[in-house]
Amino acid sequence: MRARWRHLAPYNRPMVKRPEREGAMKLLEEGVFPVRFLGFGFFWAWLFIAGLSPSPLFGSPLCVGGIPFELFELLMRCAMLAISLTLSCVIATDRGKYCFLALGAVAGIAVTPLLLWGGSEEAHSVAALLTAMTEVSLFLMWLSFFGAMRLGDTLTLLVISYGVGALLFLVALMGGERTLLGASIVFPLLSAAALVFSSRLISRRGGTALFDNESTEPLKDEALSEETSIRNVTKSIPALKMTLALVCYSLAFSLLAAMAFSGSFALPASYLAEPVCIVVLAGVYILYAQFAKDAAKPYVLYRAVAPSMGLGFALLAISGGESIAGEGMVMIGYLLFEVLALNDYCNIVKANDASLFRTMAIGRLAISVGMLAGWTAGFFSGSVSVAALAVFGMTIVLITATLVFTDRDRMPLVSIADDRAISEDRDLRLDKSTALASFAAECKLSKRETEVFDYLIAGRTTSYVAERLFVAESTVRAHVYNIYQKADVHSRMELMDAFDAFWAKHS
């Protein structure tokens, strides 16, 4: 059964001109697009300020039991994602989505005072819980919004949103402590407001708003289809392997952060590493989208993940953790796989008729579980050497690339994307009756001229048209003359050619 989260696409209007090219450049030309990537960027910038350990604003707070803040937040995030999956039927209602989004914004605002002025481990633990609430709420709501975009648009939105968030964070960082403090309080609210605003913009442009089309009661069919919906995604072979790969790559990625935090090796201003890598990744993707033959299906980029992460861990093992290049390669490889996987979850949802919200929650849970495992292994590694931990990370990457998610496993994803492209192309194609009405409107034909025009395109004679419309043939000829003038043609054949060209252009 089709979940209501999937009725968000803004491109289902019959009069929308089919875009001639996909990718970053096409989306940047849309007026609504900056609201989307800026809104999600606010979320990422806030997460860089409040969710990383160490944080440039809060340092390295510890939660109950001396657990690092980010490790405890990951534990709370996994719990919140599990709760969100359980309550997804309630969240799918108007009131549920408003409450879910408001919960994230309010919780994000409350994190800062708890971390700045709450001097106890208990206060830091509460802040970690609130951070997890904000992360889960805003991430799932934005991904549910992005996931219904056209093929190729979701990936572009994700990559550029990540990049914008990283740039916002770096700008706030250069502004000093007061700027970071203000950003940590305002950004969650701005992100939630941008989501509502961009949804309203799309609604006014002919799409379906995020909050305008849901009933106020829980969906009866949602409750019945919840288990089936999740099973459709997790039992899909490419989705299952991709989910397992997300867990493994996330484990290796977070192992690096945990190693640095635990003092296994020192990274100067380590909170700069991930944002800088994200900016680099966004730039590389924009170049790829500009020059690639088919930027809507960038499956060749999957091949760069394992070499990048594997070589990065090798450099870290050789240098004893002193290689900035190795750290950057691990981060870029992982982030590339994350955005590609999230994009393909959207395609799999379309293919399996599953719930977008639940599917994104499953994907985020896989990422969080992997990060939780990596943080745990890295933080509690004790006297294990940096070289040994780096070799462990490299082993995980090699196993994932050769056994879990291989190059061969990309082919079903390509097929799924092709099917989605065909389906979207069919949805955009004007039927003949709609094309006739559109052509008549473009030529500014009157109501009676439009009726005559329909008969002319059908090959009817003037006498037939006069008989059907109960008018004189001279009146029909007058209408035909006016139609030729308005369409800038001189004969019926030219009129039919002009209409065929119009139909082809808009199909």
C-alpha cells in the first residue's frame, strides 16, 4: 500500500515542462531549491556544533559513567529511531508531523543551555538525549521530503545540503564563540521553519505540501502495512546488502573519530575535518554532475568508496595516525557512500511501494548502529595501538567491498533507477487531450476556436465541423482563419506539424 509520505513530489503537474537535464545545475535554477538545501544545511551546521566530540563550542563533555557525549548521543539516537519506527503511523498524521517537527526544533534549542551551564554528567546526558531527538526528527522529516523528488534530484539535494551545512558551520566558527552560540540556538528552529516554508512553496507551485494532504487520524492501512512495508525494503537483496554495508562503513568511519577522541592520536581542531571533507565532496559532485553523461544515476561513484577508505586507513596505519590525508580519504569515502545509499533507498521505496519515512528510519538506524559500534570499539580499545585500530578499519572496508556490497550488487540498483526513470517519464508525458488544451491556451484560442481546432487536428472537414457545431460553414472558415493567424501557420498541415512539435516538446 502506498504510504502518504510519498505524495510529496512537486513535479506531477501536467503543465510542467519536462526538464532537459538533471543534476545540480538544473536544480540550482529553481527558485524553491535554495530554501531546501539551506534548510537542511541549517540542520547539519547545528549538528557539527552540538553533536560532535569534541565540539568547538562545548568541548568534550562527558555523560553518565564518563561516556563521551557523542557516544551517549548515538545510543539515544538508536533508541529514538526505534521509537520513531514504532510510532510511524501516528507521525504520519497532520498533528503527528507537526509535533514531531516541533519536538526536534525545541529539543535542539534546549541543548545549548544544558551543555553550557549544566555542569553535571546528568545534565550532559539529558542534552545528549535532546540532541538525539533533534537529529532524528529533522533528519527523517527532511529525508522524507527529499525522497519524493525526481530521480537524481534527491542525491543533488543531499550533497549540496551537506556542503551548505559545512560552510555555515565554518562561517559560524570564524565568527567566534558568540556566533557559534547563536547558531546553536537558532539553526534548529530555522531548519524546521525552512521545511514548512519550502513545502508551502511547492504546494503553491502545483505540488503537494508536506503537511496539507494528511488526515488528522492515524491511517488504518498504515497500521496494517507497517510490517509488510519494512519487510519489502529489508528483504530486497540490494537494499539488504546496502544496509549491511552502511553498518560496516559507518563502523569504520566512527572508529576513526573514537580513536582521536580517546587520545590514541592527536588531531588539531578535529571538528574541522568532516566539514572540510564535505565541502570537497560537494565540489567534486557538482563537477561530476556538470560533465557526466548521466548525472542522475552516478553508480560509478560507488567504486570510489572502498579504495578511498582503504587507502586512508593504510596511510593512518603507516603514519601512526598522523596522516591528515588518510583521515580525509576515510571521511570522503564514507560520506560518498552515505549519500549514494540514501539516494538509492528512495529508488527502492518507489520500486517496492514501501513507506519512505520508515525506510529512511531504517537507513539512519543502520548508520547509527554502525557508528555506535565504532565509537564503542575505538573508545574502549585501551592500549591497542593506532596501527592495529587502523588495520582493523581497513579490514572492515575490504570485507565490506568484497563480500557485503560488491560491484556486482550495483547492477540491481541501476535497474531500479531505470524503472523509476521510465515511470517518472510516463507521469510527465502529456496525453493528447491535455496537449490539445495546452496548445490552444498557448495560442490564446477562444472557446469556440478550441472546439474547431480539435476537429481540425482530428482531420475533419469544415462541413463536418459546421454540422457538429450547428453553425454555418462560413463561420467555421472564419474560425479556421483565426486559428491559423494565432498559431502562425498557413495550412492545416502546418497546424498539425506545429501541434506535433508542441506535443513532442512537452512529452
